[in-house]
Amino acid sequence: MLDRFGPLGLTWFQWLAVLVVVVASAVFGMLAGRVVRAVVGRLVRRTRSTWDDILLDRLAGPISAALGLALGAGLIPQVSPPPDAADAAYRFIKAGYFAVFFWTLFRLVDVGFHMLGESMWARSGPSRSLIPLGSRVAKVALLAMAAVAVLSYLGYPVASLVAGLGIGGLALALAAQKTVENLFGAFSIGVDQPFRVGDTVRVEDFMAIVERIGLRSTRFRTMDRTIVTIPNGKLADSRIESFTARDRMRLATVIGLVYGTTEAQLRQVIDGFQHVLREHPKIFSEGVTVILRGLGPSALEIEVTAWFQTEDFGEFQSIRQEVLLHFLRVVERAGTQLAFPTQTVHVVSQGSR
């Protein structure tokens, strides 16, 4: 019964041996893979980094499959198959190694994007949601390459398949042009990082807080508590001004004194303003400017410019209030007053002729 010939010119006994080889290869691959991981794991655990531990864990399947294929290739001669059947078996084993190779690349992509997601760049950036997308895109590209490579090695015509994929991809790109544009805009925002979630920015003609960065669009919360949504493709080409990125904030104001102020009083006020600014603990000393800017229509105009080393706008508002209150005390101690818009009208009477 087992001596009769079956498919591919093999006897049923040989087919039974093939089944035994397949089962033995699978069992050997699992057991040998565990041994290899246990040995390598001892070395990996001695290192301080964590990526090698994750990599070894993710490569468990490819290692077992490679070892099982190696045993299967070694046991093929024991079955004594005909030359054609042996060539086919070796071809399928080589195709299996192709699959293991691309499987390993898949796992490397997983580990690489996992480590990227845990990096400081991703944690501080607005593009954390782009990391899973990048992983999926890389896997799809690897899957396409693996399918073409394996089918080509097995002798299937893949030229027509590649041409069909190219035409289909072109049609899809034309149909989804805006979607692709927004997708690449999201990648551009993720790489350049012009802003982060929670940042206060000015985009075009409005100022808002970045609320969410998506794959198609970005959502902003305006100062009126309304929501503005802009496609990422358009946003990538827009002028974006980030207020959160400031390392210090500027106080710029013009203070007017009445024209009755004497020169001594004016110099006392200017010196007093400079003293108030330079004594403040948050002042950036290199940017302090207090000068008499000009003689205005109704006041002696003193221009004040200073930078304070704070990134919090709320803190800056408190600093500005404190400084302006000190300025009022300086003006009061100098014995002069702040000016306000006034006009003096001279009425000249002419005698009758």
C-alpha cells in the first residue's frame, strides 16, 4: 500500500516521511529557538539598553522558522525524493528563507518605530500620532517587496503584476491627491515641528491654541473658544508664528510726561525707570532701553523697551503690571505727572476797523 506512487512521483511512504520531516522541523525550530533565545538573552540582559531585549523578543518567530527550515533542508536527502521533487523542495525552502528574511525586517520595523516612539523627540514633538502611520507604510512596502521577491523566485511572472500595481497606484494617487497632500503635510509638520499640542500660535489672521494634530488636519482653539480646522497640506505652506517658542518676552511701551516737567525731573524719571528694570530678577540685562524718544504733540515721550526671561505669558502679565506700578511711583517721586492728550487754544481778538 505505502509502496504505491502518489502525487509528484513520490510513494505514499515518502509522503509520510515528508509529513514527519515537516513536523520534526517545526518542533525542532521551536525548541532550538528557545535555546538560542535563552543563551543570547543572558548576554542581552547584561547591557543597559532595552532595545536589544525588545529585538530578541520580537525575533523569536523568525529564529525558530530559520532553524526549522535548516533542519528540513538537512532531512530532505533522507526521504530520497526524485530529482525534480528534491529541486522543488529546495526551492520552497529557499522561498521560506525569503519569507523569514522579510519577516525579520517586519520585526525590525516594529522595534525601530517602538524605540522612536519612546524617544525624547517623539515625546516632545507633535507627531507622535505619525509614528504608527510610518510603521504601517513601511510594513506595506516590505510586504509588497516580499510578495514580488518570493513569486519571482518561484517562477511566477511578476512583470505584469508590477505594471498593474503601478497603473493602479497612479490612478489612486490622482483620485486621492488632496488626501495624499494632507498626509505628506502631516509628515512635514511632524518632522519640522513648528508647533506642539498646547502651543499658542498665530496662523494666517488668527491666534489660537493647538488642540489636536491629526493625519488629515490640525485643530485650533481660538481665543473666542471656537474651533478652527485647517488641512495639513495647506498648513504646511502657511506662515506660522509660535508664541510658546519664545525664550523671553518683551515689554515695549511709551510713557508721556507733561510739558511742565523740568530737565532734572526728566532725568530722574529716566534713571528711576532704568533702576526698576535692572533690579527685577527676571530682566534680560542686555535688552534694557529707556530714552527720551521725542517731543510729542502733548507729552514728553519716554520709550521703554525691556526683555524678561520667562516663557509663561501669565507670568509676564504679572511682571508687566508690577513694573508699570513701580513706574508710577517713580513719576510721583519726581514731582511730575503723566500726560494725556490736550490742546491749547489761543483766542486772539481783533479790533473792529
